[in-house]
Amino acid sequence: MELVAPQPVPDNLTDSEILTALDQLPVQFRSVLLLVDVEEFSYKEAGEILEVPLGTVMSRLSRARTLLRGQLAHVARAYGYPAVDT
């Protein structure tokens, strides 16, 4: 079996596409995504900060990730990553 290393991400990749995709998320989804995935708060902490139940944090986070994945699918394909079913 021959292993092939993936092509590196180009040096000219900017965050603009990611930031644009984040800006397009509804605020309730963006808030929980940023708290949990960027700031690394626990689900419980994010719920306390946003004053919502734990289940709401989990459902909003799931929805935010799905929306973001869909918005960035074309970027991933441009760098040779296969499409992921959402």
C-alpha cells in the first residue's frame, strides 16, 4: 500500500471565506459556535453565558456546524478535499 501525502493548504489562503461564512450564520447559531468551538467553553458554560438550556446549546451547535459545513464545501473542494455528506 502506498500512502500519498495530502497537498498542503496554499500559503495564500485567507480567513475571509471562513469569516464571511460565520457572518452569514444566524446570530443564535454563530454565538454558540464561537463560544464552544473557538473559545472552548463547555456546553454547560455556553448555556449559562447565553442563558439557554443545555439541549438548546447542543441543537444550535449542531445546526451551526451543518450550516457552516455547507457554506464552506466549495472551499474544501477547491483544495481537493472530498465532499462530506451533511
